[in-house]
Amino acid sequence: MDINKLIERVKNVLLSPKTEWPVIAQEHTDVATLYTGYAMILAAIPAVFGFLGSVVFAPGSIGILFVVMILQYAIAIGLTFALALIVDALAPTFGAQKSTIQAHKTVVYASTASWVAGVFLLIPFLGWIIALAGSIYSLVQLYLALPCTMKSPPEKTGGYFAVVLVIAIVLSFVTGFIISAIMIGAAISTMAVS
């Protein structure tokens, strides 16, 4: 995906999702292109800006902060991929159509708002509030996407969304705990060496 198409897709997903999701559902792509041309680019935003915000406003070991940035990026991509597999696996349970590519399109494009809001992680406190708002808007996007991309029946979309939401929250807490444990361990080992 070229940069102009990427910007156009971001703009359309954020500002006109009700018309963009049917377009996304009809597009032909593959998982590799979806990740290399979109997800891997946008998922870098919160990792990089979170790193820069930490370096500027909470200076510490740049090495540790860099490792945390790489971990956050890798986990963001991994969570996106895992959640897409879950969306696909749950589809028949909720009367939706099972489709690996549609599930990946659903989760990748629904994540747009949370990734773009990551720009604000450069600003202490307020940035986290804006990032949280971006994550909530991504959840709204996920809800809007399921009927278009996964063909979930309207009466079952709420349940489908709720189950995916609970799984996403659990996965996020687990990965957040892992990153926190790594940061604490690295800080302790750095203090012990000093």
C-alpha cells in the first residue's frame, strides 16, 4: 500500500466508517500485504511516540526504554494477529462467515484509531487519556466492522463483539503485565549493576 492510499484509508476508517467498512469487506488482499502495508506501519506509532515521551519526560535508561518500545511493537502486531484468529474462530458460533482474510482486515483496520492516537503518547498524562479514547473508538470500529466483514447477523453482532472484547481485554492485561515485569526486572538489574 502506498503512503497516499494508507493516509486515505486511515482518514476513511476514522471519519466515515459506515461507508468504509463495506469497501474494506469487498477488497481483495492477503494477510502479508495487510500487515506489511498497513499494520506494521501504524502499530509503530504508539511504540515510537511512547518511547520518545518516556525519553523526554521520564528520562531513564534509553536502552531499557528502547527494549520496551520494541516489545510493545512486537506485542501490538502479535495481539492483532491473535485477535484476528480469534475473530475468525468465533465466527460460526455467532452465525458469521468464517474467513481468515476478513478477520484480519476486521482487526487490523479496527485498530487504526488506537494506533493513530498513539501520537499523543508524547504528552504526559493527557496523551494516555487520548490514547485510551483512541482505543475505545477502535472498539466501536470493531463493532461496526463485524456485520460488514464477517457477515454477522445483526441480532448476534452484540454477542460476537462482547466475547471478542472480553478476550481482547484479557490478552491486553496479560501482555501489559509481561511488559511491566520486564521493565521492573530490567530496572532492578540496572540498579544492581550501578
